[in-house]
Amino acid sequence: MDAVEERLADFSLEAHVKISFSDLYLSQSVPHVDGPPDPLTFYRDWIGTNKPCIIRNALNHWPALSRWTPTYLREKVGSKVISVAVTPDGYADAVRGDRFVMPEERHMTVSSVLDVLEGKVKRRGVFYVQKQCSNLLDELPELTGDVEAHVPWMSTALGKLPDAVNFWLGEADAVTSLHKDPYENVYCVVSGQKNFILLPPTERPFLPYGLYQPAVYRQQDDGDFAAVDQTDCEKVPWIPLDPLDPDLKRYPMYRRARPLHCSVKAGEILYLPSLWFHHVRQTHGCMSTSGTTWTLTSSTTTSSWWTRCRSSYHHLHVRQTGSEQEANRK
């Protein structure tokens, strides 16, 4: 297996030398498209070629762009109870040491989460609403009139509609660790900014993977967090490298990778094709709804696809995704 991985890395490096990166995928920036695209054109130019792009001026008709503020959320859904992921450092579903650690899950009202995010209540940890079981429809249906349940031109291009919508609410310290998804993603930002590090599938030989014992954070009586092993679960394949601070001595192959950096601002949409590796952060004080994702597979175990609506005092977004198994690790 080591020999196979080494040959794959050599092949990818040869591709870098013989073929320009722009020929394979893109230049060193993510292209922009102005306005909602024609579905057929979008499929031909972006989905079919597996290339990301940022679409501008496609969300101007969403009421959420002007409505979604902490005050509005308190008035509209402040008493509703939602599931919240809590971690000591903002990294939910990420490699920590020799463990793949998932967040502690708590049930809180929207108002109590906002109290934490706005600093009105002091609690240890980083709070992030990231439950992905159509919680916008099931827990917060009052907000569904503020966004579209799907992006029409994307649904037309793929010939599918989403079957779930999720709401996310989190703070700026919440980070999505580097990973890939087996489905099409569209991130629709309402306010603030999301910052992405992207790598195409061709960079896979330069990215380290390992198998990690799954664990879950639990806050102890003294306030500290401990990672408690999930002994009844199989090991999880994940990328241990942090692209914000890569350990090049431990993972020297990453020197050959060519990550793309892009920012998605209020009113913009990022189309992120399936199997692209991505690491995600958001600006402090950001409010956004982000995107939609569709799976193109037909497996009964991995093709349930859904829309996620992410929101926060620092970040709000809507998104439709493809595989709950993979998505729950996002």
C-alpha cells in the first residue's frame, strides 16, 4: 500500500509539472459568476468539470438577508430548544492527538445560545449549532419563510430537490476541519464572510490520512473537557493536518499541495463540487445562510441528501447535503 501511495504522489507531481494547474482545475483564485446562472450552462461549465465558483447577486430576494439578526432570532424563535455542539477549542469532528473527537451535545434554547455568543453569559467552550437532521424544518419551522428550501437553478441542473433543511448557529472560533464530502455543496452567505481553504481531488496524494479512535468531549465538574472513547465504534478515517499551521516535518508531502484560498461575502454563493477538500472558518460577528448540497450517488446508505441552514451570531447559513454519515462529521 505504501508503494501505491508513493506512486500516486509521483503521478500527481508529474501532472503538476507537465500540465498547468489551471488546465486541470483553476488558476490560483476561484472564479466569479455574476447573477443566478442558467442551469444547463452551470452544469456544463462547473458541475460537469468539477470546478468551484463564487456566484454573486443570487440571494438578493432572500428575506433572511435583512431579517436575521440576534434580535430577530430572539423574537421569532428565542424559546425554541435546539441541539448545540460544544467543544473546548472550536474543533468539532476533528483529530486531536490520537483521537477523532466529536463535540458534546447539549439542548439549549436559541436565546440561551445567543446569550453565550453575545457574551451576556460566560461559559467555557465554543458553542456551535450543527445538528444535521433537518432541524430547521423540525425545530425551527418559523424561519423557513426567510430562505429558499433549495437553490432553484442548482436543483434544475441536477434534476433533484433537497429533502431536509438544517439550521446552524455558532461563533467565530468554530472551525470545520479539512475533509471532503461525496456530494455537491452550495454555500449561501447572508452577512459577514466565510473563509475557505480548498484543494481539488488531485491533491489527495499529498494529504495525510489516518484511522483514529472515535471519542466525544464531555465537560467535567471542574469545567475542563475530557475526550471519552467510544469503544463500540469503528475507527474513523480523517485528515490530521491543519492547513492553517501544517506540520511539514511530520507531513512533508503537503509541501507539494496547492491549496486555494477564497472568501465568500454577504450575498454570495460558493459552489463546492463533490470530493473537493475544504477547511472552513467565518469572521467574527458574521451572519450568513449558506448553501445547498446534493449527492449524485444512489447508495441507500449514503445518498440521503439534505439542506443545512447554518446560522450564528457570528455565522448563519443554509445548506443541502448528500450523505448524513459524512455530514455528521462535518
